[in-house]
Amino acid sequence: MPKWLDNAVFYEIYPQTFLDTNADGIGDFRGIIRKLDYIKDLGFNALWINPCFLSPFGDAGYDVADYYTVAPRYGTNEDLKELFAEAHSRGIHVLLDLVPGHTSVEHKWFQESMKPEKNEFTDRYAWTDSVWESPEGLGCLRGISQRDGSCALNFFTCQPALNYGFNVRTRPWQQSPEDEGPRATLEAMMDVMRFWLKMGCDGFRVDMAASLVKNDPGNEATIALWQKVRAFLDREFPEAAIISEWGEPEKSLRGGFHMDFLLHFGPSHYNDLFRCEEPFFSDRGLGDASAFVKKYLESREKAGKEGLICIPSGNHDMVRLAKHVEGDQKKLAFTFLLTMPGAPFVYYGDEIGMRYVEGLTSVEGGYERTGARSPMQWDDGVNAGFSAAPKEKLYIQQDPDPDRPTVEAQFMDPASQLQQVKTLIALRQSHPALSNRSGIAFVSNGKPKQALAYERVCEKEALLVVLNPYRERVTFSYEKTLGEAVYTFGGEVSQADGTVTVPAVSAGVYKL
């Protein structure tokens, strides 16, 4: 397990909309390099950069045309190599986004696989034997070449599925994960990883990690596949990290991933906290965190102590946190995010409470996600400091509200969300009990009108985190004596006769 993950706090950058330095309306690597000091100043020591490889951008770069070449809109391979070096000089690790389950139809592998003559890439993708047969349970491309067959899709029509085999095989064309074609696909993807790790990358966030082996009940063959990848990394790049887009830590961490982050779909009840009609982090008092707590503890038990279950503020596939969590509740939400176990992930702009921009026309396959990908708001200058391009050239329209939050304004305000995030990251890094691997025990599970409270414990110290998003004070039973507060927002708790009373809309971290 890479030692640097013990205290990693991640910042996710959607490169298209972070900072544009050449006035073409699209963010670039030079923009990320320019803002590394900002990222470090806040306390982040790790980055996740969304896909930046050559692509026709039918799905914002998740349709890769060449895994070995960065998209010219962002710069060159040398620019990305420089980004790695500049980040490392500031103590920041960098993960790239790896898309192993599919490519673009423009990828040379797919162009070769479409040929009717047998070649090296014939079995690189999942093809049926006849153009008239569809792969069961999957979309397909058909009638696109002289090859007789239909090619399975992983997501959009522009994303043919790479062939890692079928665990349960019901048709002659379905190959085993141990057949030559699927094994060659896995080797090709590990070669891609080698290339970027040798360039200076520190690991990968893996897109749709559960999707590789098809017809795979319980994901058992996919888990076995990732165990092979983990063995390769441990052997050749022991300090490299892999995090999965899976959302089921009991599977992904068993598969060898170092981290799995909770998603807005799947069984985690993550949405109950931030993204539903009545989220827990709302002062109306109707939200309920108890199902999340129950599932979180189950997953933690099944996954074991080695892997990290990570809770993000959001990402490029979700509506912004600020859509459902408002006002001071955002500060309570960040107190939770930055005091839980696992490596925290903060989506760019969430640190200032950027809003979800409603009603935007889809850009590059974003659809309803487009409003969560709007350009970063740095200051009150032209295009909020994102780009010197004319407004109509911007990759995505910005939040038009004249009162939109900006980094510049919040940097000057000691009571701002930006400053609170900085304070909380510093608190996390200065207290061993709040580190990524330290233990957790819930003492109040956040049922409606109840606090969410949990102990964070390690050999060196023990702390109690208490959160009350409601408009009225709440109480819970707790026999241990609370010590001094190391962090508070909205007032301190009181304790008497085994009962803790928590002020309305408040958060605190207390020594035990």
C-alpha cells in the first residue's frame, strides 16, 4: 500500500473548465500548473485529473482515441510531464483517469478490429459472430464494416467495449477471460499504465471498473482481473495508487484497488447525505443518515482494513453539492467530508460552493451533468477569470448570477467556505485520529432530528465529531467525558448526566 495515501486529500480537476491560458475557451495543462500553488495552499496534496487523452470528445474524453497521446486542446505530452514534475515539487501526487472498458470508434485498435481479415486486434473488442446477433444485455454497433458481427457497447454508441472475456459463456463467440484475446487486451492496458507511470504519473482513477468482464455474476472474474493488475503494480510500481469507480468497496477493495469512492448510484446511500429532496445536510430536519451509516459500516467490515472507502463532495457525473445543500449546511457537509476515514475527494469549485447551472444545452455528452461542469470562478474579471476568450467561445456557459461565488472574494473573507475548507484540511493533517486509516465508531447515526456523531480513534489520540444540521438543538446519550474542542462551527456542545446537547446548525470536534 503506497504510504502517501495515509494522509492524501484529493482535488478533482475537470481540465476543460479549470483554467484556460491560451484564450481558446477550454482549460489546459498550463492552467493547472499555474494554480498548483492555490491547490497546495488549501492543503490538498493529491490530484485526480479527468481524461486528457486524444479523443473525438463524444463523451468529454471518456471515448479515448489514443491512450498514449494527450489531447492537443490541453497541451502536449511534455506539458503533462511538466505538470507531474511541478506537482511533485510541491508535494502533490497526480492520478490520471484511466478508461479501460472501452475506446472511441476512432481508436486504431477498433479500426483494425473492424477488418474482416484476422489480425492482432480482431479479438480486442467483444464481437458476435454474426451481424444479425446482438450481444445479450448490451447495446451494439452493427453494419459499420465488412466484418460479419456486432460489437458490444459499454455506454454510449461511440464507445465499443474492449474484450476482457465473459465469465458465464452462452454463445460460441464469447471468450473466456483466460483466452488469448482477453489476455492481450489486459496486457495492452497494463502497457498504457506503464507508459504514464514512467512519465511521472502516481496512479489512476479507473472508470467503470466493474464493467470489464461481461456476464460476470458477483463480479468474481472482474475482481480476479484487477487482482492481476494490483500484482503488476506491486511488482513494478509499488508507490502507484489505483482508485475505482465501482461504488461497492467490498468488491473493489478485494480486487486490489487501494481506494473506492462512493457514487450517486449503487447501494451506498451516499445520496441520502447530499443529493436528494431531503438530504441529511438540510436544516429542515427531514433527512436521514442512518441507512448510509449502516451500509458504510457493513462495507467497511467486508472490505477489511487495508483499503480506503472515500467520500467525495461530488464529481463531474453528479449535480453540484450546492444544488441541494445550502447556506451553512455546506460547511457542515465539509466538516463531515474532511473528518471521515478514507481519502477525501473535493470536486473543483465545491470548495467555494459553486452552483449547479440549470438548463444548459448538453456539451460533449454531458446532458444533465453539463451544469456541474461549468468553468471555475476565480475572480470578478472577464469570464470570472477562467478565460480571456469571448464569452461565446467558452467550453460551457458559466453561472450567470452576478453574485456567483469566487475564489478571490472568499479568499479575503475569513468566514468563507473556502477558508473553512482550508482550516478543516489543516485540522485533519494535524490530528492522527483524523487520518485516512484511523478507526471510526458511530455513537449517533443521524436519524431524523438526531445528530450524526462518531469517534475517530488511533493509538495516539481519540476525537469525537458531532454534526447537527437541524434548526433546533438535539441530544444524544454519551458517557465518555468530552475534552476541549479542537474545532467548532455554530457553537459548542454541552454535556451533563451522560447527555450531550448539540446547538442548532453546528459542528464540532472534541478531544476524548
